[in-house]
Amino acid sequence: MKGEEAADFRAFVESRWTGLVRTAYLLTGDHGIAEDIAQSALTKAYVHWRRVQRADNPDAYLHRVLVNTNTERFRKRRVAEQLGADLPQSIGVDPYGRFEQQHMLREALADLPVRQRAVVVLRYWNDLPELEVARILGCTLGTVKSQAAKGLAKLRAHPGLIGARLRVEEYCR
């Protein structure tokens, strides 16, 4: 890779690293694994940087690589992984209970199957259109819609989120 291409790639990585790790964390539930997956996805993007640059939407291309990299770790290990409910220690105090709500949401996301979690995270957390999520995951628009509906139904029924809604309503009174 030449100097100008390397500078373009460096700028691309710097502008997307935080969001990429955040998305990977929501897919995996583990900050260390999330950073590893983000690095692996960026390594693959580096190897194919010219193709990434030519893509209609480089961010969608990168998200697809990220989701595929996450899926590959399950295929390679052949061991069922359970996402932990424990989050890394946070710095500071959240006086409005936002941290607790986020913790509940992450717990509920951890209970979703991998495909549903990927659809919900890409569609609602990253605010991507359904068609783009379908392209990233390599599936049909109908699959995205059905997985989103099933995932949202499970999230709505999750006991931790129901309790969080009640606490929020009580807090706002």
C-alpha cells in the first residue's frame, strides 16, 4: 500500500474504530473479543482496501466483514458460547439510572440468537435501513424483517427490560 492509500486507510480506521468496537461489543458481550473482532475486520479491510474504497458504501462493507468475522469465531470453535451479563467496570456515576438500563439492554441482547442480535444491533442501534442490513448480512429483506420482529418481541418480553421500564416510569413521576 502506497503512502496516500495508507493515509486514507489510517483516517478510515480512526473515524470508525469506536463505532466498530461498540457494534462488536453488542454482538459479543465481551469488550476484549469485540476489540479482537474489530481488529480482524479492519485487517481484512486493509488487505482488500482498494475493493473497500470502490464499494458503494464502505461502512456497509466493513459491517458485513465485522458480522462475518463474529460468525466465523463460532464456526471455528465449535463450542457454544454464552454471553456474560457482567459488563466492564465503568468510570463515573450515572445519577439517572441510564447505566442500569443499558446493562439490562445488553443482558437482553445477550439472550438473543446470533442472527437476531446482529439484525437488532445493526438495524436499531446503528440505525441502518433494513435493505442495508440485508446486504451486510447477506440475506433477504424478509429475513431481516422477520428476525427484527422476533428479536424485538424477545426484548420486549425480557424480564429485565420490563422491570427497567417500570423503574423509569416510577422515576419520572
